[in-house]
Amino acid sequence: MAEQIEPEKQKLIIIWQERPAEKTLKRLTQNHPSLEIVFYYGASIATDIPAHIIQDTTFLVTYHHLPNPRDAPSLKLVQFISSGTEHVLHHPIYTETSIPLTNSAGVHGCQIAEWVVMAVLMHSHHFPDLGKWQREHKWGSSGEIKQVKDLCGQRLGVLGYGSIGRQVARVCQALGMNVIAYTANPRLTPESRIDRGFAMQGTGDPDGSIPDAWYSGLNKQSLHEFLGQDIDFLVVSLPLTQDTTRLLGEEEFAILGRNRNAFISNVSRGEIFDQDALVAAVKKSPEEGGLRGVALDVTDPEPLPANSELWDLPNVLITPHVSGRSLAYNERVFQILDENLTRLESKDDLINVIGRDRRASGFFGNSLSGYSKS
């Protein structure tokens, strides 16, 4: 009998603040027997990964620890544990190599959609007031209780129809809302609306069939056309790039406030808003075209200073960048890695690949694209 040749070992380095669960590591080695997994706590290693650690590494899982490209001749894939990668846009691995870089878009969809819907329902059902009464042991009188404008028939605008936006759309549609979406490029055919990134089974909008209408463009005129579609609730789920910085300011808030006094949820980055203009828009009355409210999981800066006006505005909900937290986060990141290792072995296109050619262009730079081994 011919001697069976074992596959050549491939080294996977994981640099994270917590060690992955043993069942996760076991599944990786079962599915990919050639893997040798080495784990480092993020705080124990230099941000610029030393050459002696990375030189024989094939795959890297990281947030911001990256090597000099010349020290990593065997590196075939970098999996970022975050969805956004603006913090490494100027690193040589990003700018000077063609090593596939993948992100963790899709691992946040479920929990962030829950946060968005929670914020919308808290606002529309006046939960801040009801919570205050409970703390005061007060049973509000009928004259004090405000009427509820339920979500059925209201319009959700999704600015950035990626994995998060698609899951928000799915949940809000189930609540009776109609949905419109905005993307960078036109999605004119059913094929172009398919989501090819990572998503948990039974979530999101895989075929892009939920929106009643799609809008697109890389200029203010196109954006304003979208914002002017009588939007009741706007969710902002864009990546932060040079062009999305201060994308929404006085003019945009005025459009949103003009007809419907929209409510805005920002689960992206605080820098996408002109925060002073946001404060002014929230302070205006409905008759003046003000916003009905805002839910912010992100601010500019972070942490939000204690003296910011936003803290005390009655129609503002603020949380400390927690909407993406989930006990299932780590497991989902390694599902993406597992899938991409399988695709590398079969020479199929990877998922969640970061498009370098768009990292600084258009409102929606740093978007996802396909990567082909051929």
C-alpha cells in the first residue's frame, strides 16, 4: 500500500482579546486538518507583529495587529474581526499587497437590528416616560398618557443596504413598515440585489426583495432624492470613509424634518453626522421641521463628553457603542474564516472581501467585493 502523504501544515495566528472557544478551534482543525493554530492575547504582542512570529504564517485573524509585508512571505489571508477597517486603511498590508483581506460584516446583523428596533419602539411607545413613572412608583393618569403612532404603514429608509441594513429591513417589514434602500451603485436587476456576504441563516434579505424602491448614487443630489421620500425612520449603516465623513448635516436633516419629522438611528460611526447640526435639528419643533428624535449608539467624539447637549435632550437616546455586542460574535467571525478556508482550498471566490480599489472613493468606500483565485 502506498504511503499516505500528510498535507503540509498551514499556520493560523489568532490575535484577540479573548481566546476562542475550544469547540470553535476543534471545528476549524477538523474541517482543515493541515491547520496549526497559535493564539496570542492582543495586549501581549506589539501592534506591528514581529517578524519571528509572522514569517511562516499562512492565515491571520486580527483587529489591528498587522505585519510588515516583507516579514510575511507566506501570508495568504487576513481576517479582520471587525466590520469596519478604517483603522488600517493606510497600512502597507492594505496599500502595497494583494493579500486577500476579509472583514466580519454580517456578524452584527441580528443584534444591531434588535438595537435599532428597540430604539424605534422605545421612542414610539414613549418608554422613557413610562420608565420614569415606574421609578417614581407612579401610575400615570389617562390625561398624561401619550398616544402611540404604531409602525404599521410607516416608511423605513436604509442608508447603506449591507448586512445590518438588510436585517433591520427584514424585522421592520415584519412590523408592517415599508422599506426603501440606498446604495452606492445602481441595483437595477435582481442579480445585482443579491447579498453575497456572510449572514446567519434565516436573516437579512438574501435576494434583495424587501425594499419597495432602491435609490443610488455617489453625489448629494442622489442622496437628497432618497432622503426626500417621506421617510419616517432612517437607519444609517454606512462605513466611515473620507467621503462619508459629515455626510449628513444641516441640509440633510432639514430634508428629513420637512415632511415627516423623521427619527434617525445611527449604528455606523459618529463622524458621519455633523453633530452640531444634529443637535440643532433635534431641538427644533415639529412645526419648524425638526427631527422627532434620534438614537445614537455612536457619537463624535467617543466617549461623548459629559457636557454635550445631547445627553439632556428629551428625544435623544444614547448608548456607549454597544449595539454590536453579542455572546455569539466570536463564533460568527470564525464561521466566516471557516467558510473562506474551504473556498481557498477549492479555489472558489471568497466572501466578505474588502475592495481595496474603493477604500477612498464615493460615499460607500471600503465596500465588499468578490475575490477570485482564478
